[in-house]
Amino acid sequence: MSQQVKAVVALAKGAPVEVVTINVPDPGPGEAVVKVLSCGVCHTDLHYREGGINDDFPFLLGHEASGIVEAVGPDVTGVAPGDFVVLNWRAVCGECRACRRGEAQYCFNTHNATQRMTLAEGEGAGTELSPALGIGAFAEKTLVAAGQCTKVDPKARPAAVGLLGCGVMAGIGAAINTGAVGRGRSIAVIGCGGVGVAAIAGAALAGASPIIAVDIDAKKLAKAKEMGATHTVDSSRVDPVEEIKRICGETYEGAEGADVVVEAVGRPETWKQAFYARDLAGTVVLVGVPTPDMKVPEIPLIDVFGRGGALKSSWYGDCLPSRDFPMLVDLYQQGRLDLDAFVTEEIGIGDIEAAFEKMHHGDVLRSVVIL
Ligand SMILES: NC(=O)c1ccc[n+]([C@@H]2O[C@H](COP(=O)([O-])OP(=O)(O)OC[C@H]3O[C@@H](n4cnc5c(N)ncnc54)[C@H](O)[C@@H]3O)[C@@H](O)[C@H]2O)c1
Ligand SMILES: [Zn+2]
Ligand SMILES: [Zn+2]
């Protein structure tokens, strides 16, 4: 059996997304059907629509969601109907090499639903959908692996905590898990959208200082400051590498850059800025997602050697949803992590294209679809 619901799909590369009817199968072994309450619009959804992730169209978009478990498969014990959950794209397997060596945050075999949701109408009826990041939550209901449902406090606001499902977790984790910032450490964040500002909020939680926000948009920098940045750099006006070096040198005598530079744009030129804005033995954390055509910028190998440190990438902020989501929801409810500040606007399921458009204008950290 299956049920039919409304959902947002990207049918072809570059084409505007459409609200259509899809089939959601009843959950089989290891699966759950979730009634979606909220789903944030992440830049990665736009990457999917533009064919920047892969060519497995049609995509069922949306992946930063909260919801209520409606039904679970026969063998599922971890969640039950009625549970309030944040959906994650890291349902760890427990059996791969990474899991076995105790590094489940790198799990090489994360779980998604086995059955496929399909288009229910028109010429393409029956076509299998590729859910964005194995979630697909711009939909009234979605089918996921049960392990993708992380239970959190049901008193929390869905639109706010749902953002932990992708961008906010990716940003916070890039700073505190991958970059391991803390007291006595400096950080610069290049690109202050939802992900970058979350990295700033995470760095502030961890006690890092200075926290330098870099963007080409003054509105984004103002938001970054509200969320914990101690300094802002408009890189459309000044050289961000020189500014980061100057600011860090003022705080720590002899510092020649930041201990950690988070790149939250996903472009070669900003990655290069991050590379050179580090102090000796500092860390670059690439959390922005490049497109397949982009190359590592040309850098003398002697600079890679001579500056030491680490060049890292951060998938999903190296998070473990079962460990990190409830902890961050707790900090949110104590008033120590302002997740509400990321929710710039609540929109309807038909407003995704307009939300993509707004992403380019700098007024929005997150548009959140309310279902
Ligand atoms: N690694 C992960 O797990 C993960 C998870 C979610 C999103 N992402 C990626 O993170 C990136 C950011 O996502 P987002 O949702 O915050 O996007 P966004 O569009 O909201 O933010 C991007 C920001 O970068 C700024 N920017 C653009 N060009 C710049 C430049 N040359 N210099 C400085 N700033 C510049 C923009 O003004 C904007 O503020 C995207 O590439 C997205 O795909 C990665
Ligand atoms: Zn695993
Ligand atoms: Zn995302």
C-alpha cells in the first residue's frame, strides 16, 4: 500500500521546481513514514535543482526537517508513531570500517529507505524519485530509514529545531567538531549564509575568540555580528586575508592568521583565501559544497608544507545526530543557542522558487516551509 501526498520536485536540470502528487509507500523493514512539520530551504536544494550534485532527476527536494513519526516498519524499535523527530542524513550503520573503529561520524554506509517514492501523476507517473540527501521533506509526508529519525524534545519549535537536520548542524559542527575551536582559539568564517552563521554561533558557544565573519554582503555581516561574530570583514571591499591576519595579530601577539578558517561558500577562490588566512599549523575546514567542475586552486606545494596544519572537509559538521541533536535542542531551550534567529521567514510549499531567489539577495538566513 501507499498514500498520495503533495511534494516539491525538480524534474529536470535548471527547470523551476513544481508541486506535484507523489506516492509514499507504507514503511517496510527498517523504515518510517514521517508527517513533515517544517523543512528549511538549504543552498544544497538549489545545487540539486541545477544538476550540481548529480543527474539523478527527478529529485524530491527538502532535507532540513522536523516531523512526527506516522508509521514504522515491522522490526523498528528506535522510534514509534507519535514521536517528534528531526530528520538526519547520517543514519549510521554500526558495521562499516568507520563505525567499527569508533568513528561513526564518518560512517561509510549510512542508511536510507529501501523502497522508493514515485511520481503519482502525469506522463512520468511511476517514475522513482531521488530524495535530496535521502530525505525529501518538501512533502506532506516522506519515507526514510528509521535511523534517520532523531527524537528530540517535543516542546521545541519545529521550524527552529528542524534546521539542525542540515545547515545549522553542518555549520556548528564545522566549527566545533571538525575545526575543534574553543577558548584561546581564533576562527574566521568565509560566507555567512545559514551554514556560515551557524559556524559563528557554534564558535561563540565554544568560547572561541576572535570570531571573524567574512562575506561580500553587508546584511549577512550584520546578522553574523548578532550571532556572535566579534569582527566583520566585507571582502568585496578589502582583502580578507590581510584583515584576518591583522585582527588575529591584534588579539594574539605573533599570530599570523586564524587558528581555524571555515569556508562556507564552496568556491576555489574563497578556499584559497581560507588557506592563506590561517596561522601556522592552522586548519582549513571546507564546508561549502563545490560543483564538480571546480579545481583546487594552484598553490605552491612548498606553501602547503611550510604552513603545516590541516586541510579538512566537513560533511554535515562531522556530527552524530543521536549525540548532537538532543544536546543542541537542550542549549536552544536554555536560551544559549538562538535557533529562532535562523528562521527568517515561514513559507508555504509553493514558495520554494521564491525562496531560492531570495537566497541571492542576502535578506534571508533560512526560509522554512511549514506543512
Ligand atoms: N558540508 C555540508 O555538510 C553542508 C551542509 C549544508 C550546506 N552546505 C553548503 O554550504 C554552503 C553554504 O550554504 P548556505 O545554505 O549557507 O548558503 P547561502 O547561499 O545561504 O550562503 C552563502 C553565503 O556566501 C556568501 N558569499 C558568496 N560568495 C562569496 C564570496 N566570494 N566571498 C564571501 N562570501 C561569499 C553569500 O553572500 C552568502 O551569505 C553551500 O555550498 C551549501 O551547499 C554544506
Ligand atoms: Zn557505518
Ligand atoms: Zn542542506
